[in-house]
Amino acid sequence: MLKGLMWCLAVLVMQLLLLRYVDRRVAAMPRLGEEGPSDGAANLLAAKPEGDLEA
């Protein structure tokens, strides 16, 4: 029974450490503005239309 409790505590500590790591990574990410994500992807799609095939 004591061995099971120690395993449970070890798993709990690992989960808390992983959660702290993810929380710090998310906090370091840049915030999105009110207008939404940047238009970088939209500019790339507009630069090369889908129907344009180069052989």
C-alpha cells in the first residue's frame, strides 16, 4: 500500500511539473490582437493562386 501511495505522489509531482512547464510556455507566447491572427498566411495564399500551374 505504501508503494502505491509513493507511485501516486510521484505521478502527481510529474503532472504538476508538466503543467507548470506548459503554463510558462503559453505565458511566453505573444498575445493575439483584437483583429485576430496575423495576415502572414493570407498574404502567402494571395501571392500564388491555386489555379496557377507552372510546368
